[in-house]
Amino acid sequence: KARKALKKTVKKASSHFALSDSKTASADFLPLEGGPSRELPGNKPQQNKATVLYIGRIPHGFYEKEMEAYFQQFGAIKRLRIARNKKTGKSKHFGFIEFENPQVAEVVADCMHNYLLFEHLLQVHLIPPEHVHPKLWRGFNYKYKPVDYVQIERKRQNKVRTLEEHKKLVEKILKRDQKRRKMIEAAGIDYECPEIVGSSQPAPKKIKFDED
């Protein structure tokens, strides 16, 4: 009987303490007025708007046509260019590509970064819109043509010269020949250098005489 009485008193005490705790909790933490809370506009994740990609370590032979044909599998390409040397027109092995959809650009950056292509690891990075240079796409449609320096030099050497121009050319050749002979003598080599043909009389077919 004593044990039963103790159990009843313990249950009453525990229920009393539970009610008192709930009352104090409700008194300490009052509900806020104005309904449910709202999310702040700054906490929303920013959407990706970058559509321009930087592509580095482009291998030799992978140029505009090849790049356009390869990257079209991801989505529509708006513009594309490879940095080239202004004099020779050779590739500098980096370029830029712009897609119409920013989601496609993000997928390409994730898939093609460190992609092994012709023993080169491509470096692909998204460029934020605020970091894109305004003159980046100027002249991107220009097709570079290889410069034939052999033909240019041939025309320069075979051009029609006046009598004064021919004399200056002969003087330069003679000075160069004298310098060569002195270097041979200083080296202790016994060698007779042949005379230069045309040093005394110019070739008549390549001289343009004045009308005066």
C-alpha cells in the first residue's frame, strides 16, 4: 500500500511540473504578429547569366571551323573567335565562345574543363558579364590569310631600280664583301675571294633611267 501511494504522489508531481513548464514556456515565447515569416530578397540564389567562355590551351589544328562543329553539340553558338597573331595569323592557342543560353555555357564549362584533346588539357572558364571587354568581339568574323613573305621578298629584290638605287645597292654589297675578306684574313685563312659580278657595270634590264 505504501508503494502504491508513493507511485501516485510521483505521478501527480511529474504532471504538475509538466503543466508548469508548458505555461512558463508559453509565457516566455509569445507568437509573433503579422502571420508567417517572409524570405528576404537578398537570400535568393543569384541566377547565372554568363554566356561567354574562355577556352585556353587550344591545340594546333583545332581552329574556328573545328571548334564550331564540336561545340554545336551542346547548344546554339552566337559568336566565336580565336586569338591570332596580327602579322602571321597564327593561333595563340586561346579563344572565346559565346552561347545563346547561359545554362548551356555553364554545362560546357563543367564538362569541358580539363578535357584532354590532342594531348592538351583544355582550360574552360565562365566570364561574368561585367568582366567581358566591350571590344572582345570586334572583328571576330575576319578571316586571316597567311602572308607569303617569299613572294614579298622576291618582288622587292626584282623591282625595277633607277641608276642611283643600283649604285647604292652595289656599294652595300662591296662593303659587305670587304668586311668578309678582313674576317678571313684575321682568321689566318689564305683564300682569294672572287670578284663580284656587276660591281663595275650595272645590269641594263633592271635599271630605270630618268627621262631627263
